[in-house]
Amino acid sequence: MRKLLVVAGVVVCLAVVSSLLLRTELQRLGFAVTLFTGAEQYQNFNRVAQLFPTSTMTAAPTPHEFPAGPAATLPASFDYRGNRVDVETFLAETDTSALLVLHDGALVFERYLLTGGRDVHWLSMSVAKSFISAGIGIAVDAGLIDVEQPMTAYVPVLAGSAYDGVRVKDVLQMSSGAAWDETYSDLGSDVNRLGRVMALGGSTTEFVANMTREYEPGTVNRYNSGDTQALGILLRTVTGTSIADYLERHLWHPLGMESPGYWVIDSDGVEMAFFGLNATARDYARLGELYRNMGKWGDRQVVAAGWVQASVTADAPHLQPGVHEDFPLGYGYQWWLPESEEGEYLAIGVYNQFIYVNSRRNVVIVKLSAFSDYATSDDEAAFREVESIEFFRALARHL
């Protein structure tokens, strides 16, 4: 009888565990298939690290506390394409979860909405790309990478792929020449096929190693999340460790990040470099503040000043603002560059994730969102990124 009870107990435990695993897998799949459909996501973006396997960057042993500056208010409205846009309506319509403003390094505004909060980890989407760029810059400064060398000098697995013989610099500038479709609303697009590795399992390295070439490298700027995943593979290869471990040691801890950071990983434990970082608003702001200070944090040069400058400079005709009619921003090393006389640049992720830096006005703004209408049509009203930049500019001037 005792043996039967033990066996029955084991069976029940296995059934419970299997049920929980199946429920988690269904939640993952449900999250993935509802992206870009108009479904609300603010109840998902705050818990991605609980739904998916992740690698972890631990909080800094000595967290940095932003000093409090004079409390700022928001402008009532801003101009966009000849119209006045009400700020509170704009924030609500774009499902804003966090809005944080630094001025001269001091925290002057902080508001959380929906499922946001100071301790809430939010999915970065492509804001992660700018963190990867910082990691590459640190590795360059350590002598591990020369951006003028081809990717395959460091990552042999990419031989025969779109990245064979392509300079690291061209990949940083989204100019690899790889064939790619970043259409979010098309389930068959390359970016969605890469994203499904997150939901269904698989190898991102294998995915990238099978990409093919369409253009001559260094001639066409095409936004390509596969390029960033290739950079993540490069960073792991040259450092001999995970992205999480390398950035924890050389970026996360030096900046005094107050919370852990989580990277979604694939079936091989490789970080989803192109979108998978989950962090808090204050910790996203620390990267912006680091770059505003040309890579210096206190008395420590965390990222070389020359790398920061190169990262936010469009140094070739195909990278300039205005080259793309549908999106008038230029491109640097995984940073977006609006036409500006104020030293502005941004990390941008889909669903309206932003780190905005205005060097002349000494302003850093973080906006985390779950804009449910994102990419549901081809109209700018279904993206609102250019509009968001005008909001950031109005806010910077308002300070």
C-alpha cells in the first residue's frame, strides 16, 4: 500500500509539473502570435522574464542613485506635422508604462502607468541593440575586435553565410547587404521567423548562419535584426562567455544598475541580442546617461569616447538622415540619428520603447510603452516614432 501511495504521489507531481510546463508554453506561444495584431500587450511586456528562459545580469553591488533635480512638469502639448498634440492623450494612446527624464544627470521626472513601475522589468525590444553596440565597443577597446576586419575572421560558423567577408563595421551600421524582411505584420517575414525561435525553440546561430546576401556590403542601409543577432554571436565568440556575463562585468556593474537585467535566450542558451533584454526604466536611463557623458561614468571610462562618437555619427551617404523616405532617421552603430543641431540620438524598440539623448540640452528621456496599434497598418499613425521624437524635443525645450 505504501508503495502504491508513493507511486500515486509521483504520478500526481509529474502531472502537475507537466500541466505547468504546458501552460507556460501555451502562454509563450500566445504572446508571440498576438504581437502586431492590435492585442493589448501591457500585461505581457512586464513579465517576459517569467515566461521565457533567460540569462541574468545581477544588480550592481553598489547601485548608483540618481540625484533628485528640480521637479519638472510635462508640456501640455507639442507640434507634430502642423497639428497640436495633447501630451496626456498621446501618452495614453501609446500605452505608456514609464516616462523618466534626466537633466544634467539628475532625475527630474518619473511616472509609471498601466503595469509599469520602478522595479518592473520591461521588454526592451530593439533598445537591446544599443546595449549590444556598447558591448562591442568595450570588446574593441580591449583589443578583441577590429571593426575593419570581416565577421568571419572571428566567427568561422558564419562562413558561407551573408556575413562571410563582411566588415564588422558594416554589420554595426545595418549595412551588411544581407537579404532581410523586417515587416512586423507579416508572419512569414524574416524578423518574425527569427522571433519564433523564442516561442518554439531553436538556434539563432543556425538561423543567422543560413542567411543569404542581397546587396554589396557597405552600400545600403537596411534595418535588419539578423545583423544584431550576428553581432551578439560575435561578442560571445571573442569574449568566450555569454553576453549576460560580459555585460554584467563590463557595463551593468560599472554603471551601478540597481536591478537585475534579463536576456531571453534560445534553446542553446544564446541571448536574443536583437530584442531580448528586460530591464527597468532607471537602468535603461543609465545607458543614455553614459553615452551623454561620452562613455564616462564618474571617474571611469566605461566605453571609449571615440566609440561613443562613432556610434552616433552617420559617416557615409547611405546612413544619413533622410535617405529613407518612410523613416527620416540616419543610422550609426545600432543608434538612430535624427537630423539635428542638438546632438540628438536614440535607441528605439518596437511598440514605442525609447532612450532619447539630447547632448546640447543635457537631457536623457526613457519612454517604455506597449502601443497596441503598433505595425497594424503601414501608416505613421501605427508607429508614432517620429511623433515621439517631436514629443521628446518639446519636453527637452520645456525643461
